[in-house]
Amino acid sequence: MTPRALIAEDEPILAATLARTLGQCWPELQIVASVPNGLAAVEQALALRPDILFLDIRMPGQSGLEAAEELAERWDGPAPFPHVVFVTAFDDYAVQAFEQAAADYVLKPVSAARLGKTVARLRGLMNERGGGRTEQGAALGQLLGQLQALLPQAPAPAPQERLSTIRAAVGNVVRMIPVEEVVFFQALDKYVNVATPDGEALIRVPLKDLLAQLDEKRFLQISRGTVVNLDCVQSAARDDLGKVMLALRGRPEKPRVSPVYAHHFRQM
């Protein structure tokens, strides 16, 4: 089968250079889309199901790492998860860290010689077709976790007092919900849903701000939009797609765990 790839790069000249150099190194490779940001990369990858993703690390709106994480959460169906190649302008020190993380990468400006090595590796991986969906997801989760540590971090927020009670709206009524009774928090459009064994309520606080006020020993983020109370986790099991799903005490939902966070449940 003809290999298919998607390029996500916000600089048009660099995207065109990468596509042209790939054409020289791998003439049979078909570029099915070239998009300028991570959001478009996610939507096009889900629609087109390419074999390979070339993702720029830094893009406006959504980074390459964030796009890979979202794809890992949303990918389903028979097609295996794409091989991911990160495009980076990091210096030599950071490149060494990439290699230690077992990531494939292309350093800007694109070098035909270096890209040739990447192409050779990709050819080998696609010919082997080894490793099931579970192994691919676990590897991607470990990779993203390691790569997140390479990015410049925002200054740590000032310590905040731990929440003991959640003030949440249920219709026209404001409920006072003890934090220990919350089974999970889930980000919605402009709100966060607070789920307890007795029902649900809404708060208008960004999930990342809420997470900073929760006890990290009790509450764990399991995906970009969900935080669970570990005291309410009954079990963790893999579904038919190899993704970890949780059974929660007092709730019927079985939320999926992103590959980035799946390592927290390996011993369950």
C-alpha cells in the first residue's frame, strides 16, 4: 500500500520544504494534507487516517505535543495509530533528550541527510508492522510525557489553599459539595461538570485552575478534560482498542484514560 503522511507546520515555507524533501527521499510517500496548526492536524488526521504525522512542536493554538495527545485520546477504529515525527528547532542539548526519549524528530532547517535517516526508520517500522494497538498507545503516552519535560515551563503558580467545598449550581440552586464526595470533574464548553453519586452540578472555573486547588494525592487528571477522585476508582481495564477505562464507585460512566496518564493504572 502507498504510505500516506500529514504535515502540520505553521510556517508555509518550511512546510513546503519538508514536503519537497520528503518527495526526494521517499518518492512513493503521498502527502495527504498540510495544515498550519495542531487543531487542523487533529481533525484532518481523524478524517484521513494517515500512516505518518509530521508535527511541528510549536504551533499557534495547539502545539504538536497537544495535538498528538488529543489524537491518542480520540483515535479509534481498525487503523493503527500513526507513526509520529516531531519537527523541532531545539538546540543540540534538547535533541539529545529527544533521542533518549526514543522520539523520532526532524531538526529545522530540514536536512535531506537527516530526513533520509528518518525515512529509513519509518520504512522499517511500516514493513515490520509489529506491535499491537496497546503497545503503540503505551509508547506514545510515555513519549509525550517525556517530551513535555523538554518544553519551557511557565512559572509555577503561587500555592493555593486546598478546596474543601465546591459551590456548584444545580438549576437555580447553589449546592455546597464536600470535595471528598466528588467522583470526577469533567470540562464542558464553558463549565466544569461536578459528578457525585447523587447527581451532577456545574461550576464556571477552568479545569486547570481547579486542578491546582485539589489534593494531588486524591485527584488525578486522566485526560485533557477529566479529573477523577482516586478514592472512587474501583478498577481499570483495557477495552477492545487497548485503551484503559475506569470503573467508578457511585457512577455509571466508564471514562477513558489518555495514554499520557495510563501509567498511573498499570498496577491495578
